[in-house]
Amino acid sequence: MHLKNKVAIVTGAASGFGEATSKLFAQHGAKVVAVDYDLDKLQAVVKEINDQGGEAIAIKADVSSAKDVEGFVNEAVTKFGKLDIIFNNAGIFIPGTAEEVTEEQWDKVINIDLKSVFLGTKYALPHLKKTKGVILNTASAGGIIGFPQAVAYGASKGGVISLTKAVAVDYAKDGIRANAICPGTGETGLTKEVLEDDNMRNGFLAPIPLKKFAQPDDVAKAALYLASDMASYVTGVALPVDGGWTMS
Ligand SMILES: NC(=O)c1ccc[n+]([C@@H]2O[C@H](COP(=O)([O-])OP(=O)(O)OC[C@H]3O[C@@H](n4cnc5c(N)ncnc54)[C@H](O)[C@@H]3O)[C@@H](O)[C@H]2O)c1
């Protein structure tokens, strides 16, 4: 049990990496505040956690709305009395080059993938200062290397990495650690359609040295490590969980 009695917010908890992380955190003793805007799927995840002896609550929220983010952080603290971990993980992908992506699409990706991380961090910090807590953000391999057809997504994820480092530096004095996880191509809701096409699937697989896609549990295990005391001296890193893609 690496997170016994810890209170953890996980966003994007209805699917993919967030769902797997919520379940693993709960198995390790955390009380999980699961956040997503897909309430039906979220409630199914929370029910599974509670049925298996864990403790979780579901909150429907849009992570790009300051009012919603302030709301779920406050609700977490009201319900469980403190906050130890926030995993800013929810995100979307809209493909396109700089010529193709519209201003509206640009704003949507930046708001959901980058502004959300700022908001989650901002509203969690006063509570994390009291617990010497942990901030975890989901960036992407696409925030480290140039990724085709991903001008807005790559910009948002590069921003998440820089934001994480800035926060790690500013709040180290408070005993707060902030780290980012950079998954490579994963088999989740985000990539389902793309990976159903054989050509696309082979194209995405080709540059990955381990020759397999990231599974939700691969990211959940990295999140557990960074969120726990096992990573007590680790802050400001952007950890690739990508089968070796970004080193090759
Ligand atoms: N799957 C990949 O290949 C991959 C690779 C690198 C990074 N990522 C990142 O991993 C994170 C998790 O994505 P995933 O792959 O598990 O995808 P997913 O689609 O399976 O899960 C994302 C979840 O976020 C939720 N969400 C989206 N926008 C939201 C909003 N505005 N408010 C609240 N909830 C919202 C969705 O409803 C969904 O449940 C994202 O930040 C994504 O960019 C994914």
C-alpha cells in the first residue's frame, strides 16, 4: 500500500490512463476523487472501485472551467478533509498542421490540455501546502519531440512540461513535488479510432523500440511511483513512458 490514507484527485478518470490510475491508486489505499465530464462512464469506474473495497467519489466537471475546477478541489477537501495528490490528466487530441487547425480548435486544445493543468495546480496548491503534497500532470511524447499533424496538441503538451518545471521550482520550498508523465502512443479512448486503421497502427508502432503501445496500466504504474514516497527525491521531471520512442 503506497498511498494509504492519501486523498487523490484524478481528472479524466472515466477512461484510459485516468481510469487505470484511479483504480491503482485506490488499490494502494488512496481515497480517490474521480473527475470527468462523462458522468455515466465515471460512475461505472467509481462503482467498480467501491465494489472492490476501495473508496472513491465521482464529480462531473469540465477541467477547462475555473469555476468547475475550484468546485471539485473544494468538494474533495470538504468530503475527505485534505488533499495530498492532484493528477491533472484529462485531455483531448485534435489533429492538424498550423494551416489546417482553426483558431477555435487551437483554443479548445489549449484550454482542455494546458489551461486545465494551470487551473488544477492553482486551486490545489493552498491545500497541497498543508500536506506537502504532489502534483502530477499528463504531458505526452508529443510535447518532447515533433509529432506530425499535432500543432496545437504538441504546443499544449510542451507547455505542460514547462509549467510542471516552473511549479516544481516555485513550490519545492513548501515540500511540494511536481512531475509530468509523457506517454507515447497508448491504447485508450483517445486513439481508438486512429489505431483501428491498420496503416495508421503500423505507422505509429514503427518508431517504438519496445514494439508495443502503452497500456493504461503502464501509465498508472508510473503515476503511482511519482505520487508516492518512492519518488520522494524526484521533482520537476518529465518522465517518458513511451517504449523508448523519444530516445530513439
Ligand atoms: N492515448 C495516447 O496515446 C496518449 C499519449 C500521450 C498523452 N496522452 C494524454 O493522456 C491523457 C489521458 O488520455 P487517454 O489517452 O487516457 O484518453 P481517454 O480519451 O481514454 O481519456 C481521457 C478522458 O478525459 C476526459 N475529458 C476530456 N476532456 C475533458 C474535459 N474538458 N473535462 C473533463 N474531462 C475531460 C474524457 O471524457 C476521457 O474520459 C490526456 O491528457 C492525453 O492527452 C494520451
